[in-house]
Amino acid sequence: MSKYGRKSTEGKLSLDMLIGLSIFLVTFIFVAQFLPGVFADVRYEIALGSQAYRIATLLVEDSGYPADWESKIDLSNCNSYEFRVGLANFDYTRGTEENYLNTSKILKLEHLLENPSCREKVEDYLGLNVGNQSYHLNFSLTKLDNSVLVSGGEEIPEIGQVMKFERLVYLDDCTAIPCDTIAGRCVCKLEVVVWI
């Protein structure tokens, strides 16, 4: 009792308020622990998507370095010769023909990716092993019905974070790689798969 004859309520918390505050704190702690994991998955998906897009664009829109790298690189010199793969056809009068792929470059890339040492160099030169993060690569050329014609790189994992980017392309030679013929042009689908 206070000096005026009433009960004092100062400094007391009701049981309802304590229970409500406890539930709020438990919920807040749970959400604070859970959210970073959700955003980490989204960050990896964004990174994988941008890598797959970047590699597909580089392969389709660039003829590589040097422009005739497919005739200079083989399994014996892939580790000692500086090169960058690109699959676009190159003509000295017209330059690089984007989205129009050279069959010999496709077959050479498939051959290089079969060898683990050359595959690592190709991934390095494509910028997939930078800093602390390294990515794995698989590329394939398929018909429009998804039947595989050419494939190279590591085997794609069944589980985990995997990102695929597809792009329709034209080929310079439909006899070496028998793609679908549409309007007199040899059309295939390039698939680039990237994972951590």
C-alpha cells in the first residue's frame, strides 16, 4: 500500500504481458536465425545465373583468342599456350559472325573438355575460377527436340545448385554436326550449365 491508502501498481508486469513478450522474442530469434540462409540461396542462384549467361554469350558472340585458336590448341599445349575459347565463326573480311558457330571450334572444345587438365585451363580462361569461388562447366549442342549431338565438360550433378542457359544458334556445317534445318539454315540449341 502506498501512503495514500491505495495499492501500488508501479513496477509490476502482468503475466499476459510477460507471455506475449516471451513469444515475440522467441519468434524474433527464430526469424533472425532463418533469414540469412534464405538470402544465401538466392545469392548463389543469382551468381550461377549470371555465370551461365556470361559463358553462353561469350561462346556464341566471340570467336575466341586468337581467332583461329582451334587450329593452334590441342591436348599437348593447352597448358602452355594462352587462349580463350569462343565458338563464333570468324571471317577476315566480315569479322566475327555472332550466333553463327564454327563446327571445328565446337568439336575442339568438346575434345579439350574431355581432358581434366585442359578443362581446368578452359574454365580458368573463361573466368570460372576467380578468387575463392570456382564454378564447374558443361556445354552441349542439341537438336531442337533435345537430343544431344555434342557435349563436353564435367557430368552435371543430380542435386545441388545448378543453372542452365539455353540459346538457339546457327552452324556453318550441318554435315559434321547434323542439326535441324530451318529455312535452309542449320539450327541447334546451345546449352551451358554452371554449378558450384
